[in-house]
Amino acid sequence: MTWQELAEGVYARRYEELDLTVGLVVGTEKCLVIDTRGDVDQGAELAAAVREITPLPWIVAYTHAHFDHAFGTTPFLPCEVWAAEGCRAELDTFGDNARRKRAESYRAEGKPEIADALDRTSIERPDRVVETEVTLDLGGRSAVLINLGHAHTDHDLIVHVPDAGVVFAGDTVENGPAGWTADSFGVDNDLTKWPAALDRILALCPKIVVPGHGEPVGPAFVAEHRDGMASLSVLDAAVTAGELTVVSALARSPYPEDVTEAALSRNSARPSESA
Ligand SMILES: [Zn+2]
């Protein structure tokens, strides 16, 4: 885990745990931390790592409410915490349940230290809401928080750093072995709107896009997996309409079976699993 400087004062930091990638943008007066990791201990590690780079006061932005991106905030407080509209409601309604479930599964996986940290974790609500777009002045540079609408979740936020040509995309972009992974798809995603969300990222003409998981990528990667997501959306619609069997959809998908299955199963009320 080291900081990767993508442009002057713009950093990504990757973690082995869940292959998570977080971000940091440093101005002359403030810095912006993009996502805070998954529990209070992980957040403390990140806060200390930010302090290796800069002593400036920080602002936090959540790309979305999933625990691995938003549950490490307590060590950063007090500070502004920004998120897209919908993130706060998601945390209020489902956050604590997600925290307990994740602790259980980490315990079952034989990672009791992460489970214990989750038990000690407070979920910190965002106190600033991005309805459409908000420009933060960090001193000498700005960072634009953009509410992307409905893609990986119903409250995806991205961060554009125009002077550096960098976009932090949260989990609207993931760089797993095949691009998307089975974990890219949750109960709240919308395959039909996801490709347009990726077009909005591409319209910013980024040189570098930082995914929520995996190594930073270029615009060609985003375009390739926008097309892939569009294919998944078409297959999902056909399966839902009963025009295509799941088996045929798996065969036609540009992605491995586990990825396609996850995309379909989380989006379709399938008439039948057979044939
Ligand atoms: Zn996520």
C-alpha cells in the first residue's frame, strides 16, 4: 500500500483487502479524501497515510454508501462529508445492518480482526449533499463532485479533477480480471442506466479514471466496459422478457459466467431457471 501519484497532488491508494482503491486530491489550502475504507481501524490507517502526504485540513467524499468505501470516516472527523443525494438515506436505513452482516462474514472467513473493527465502527452520515454537481475549491485547484445518478447504486458520486484530467469513479468503474466482477452488481444497481453514466465520465475527457477496485485505467477501458455493460443490459432484458434462456445469455455474454450470472440474477425476476 503506497500512494500512487497520478498527476501533481492527485493520488490513488490501493489495498489488498477487496482490492479497494481510494483517492486523495491536494490543493494549496485543503485536501479531499475520496472514500474512507471499510472500518474505523482502516480509516485510521488511511488518515495517517494522508498525513504522510499533507498536513492540510481535509474534506471527505463518499462515492457511495457501501461499507468498504464509507465506514472508515470517524478518524477524519470533524470535517465536511459529501455524498450524492440518496447516500444518507441508504446509510440510515441499511448501514447498521450491513455493518453487522459484514462483521459476521469476516468472522466466518477467519478474519476476526476486521470483524472486531466493524463492531467498533460508527457509521458517519454525510452532512453535505450533492444534488447535481458541486465544485469544491481546494486552493489553486478545484474538484468537482458529480451526482451520476443510478448505475452501481442509486446514489453514485464521482470526483472530477479538471486540471489533472483525473476522474475518481467509485464502483461505477471496476478493474477486476475481466473488468466487471461478480461483486460489481448489488441489489441497487441499474444495468439500463449504467452505460449512460459511463458516457458521462467519458464526456469529461479524462486521461486517467480511478476505479473503486483495481488499478487506475484510461478512457479506452471505460469505453470497452460501457459496451460490455450495455450487452449485459440487453441480455438481462431479454431474459426478463422470456426471450432468452439464462444458459443462452451466459453463452452470449462478453464476460465470464460468474460475472454474467451476478449481473442477471440481481436484475431479473426470471420466469424460469431451466433450459
Ligand atoms: Zn460498491
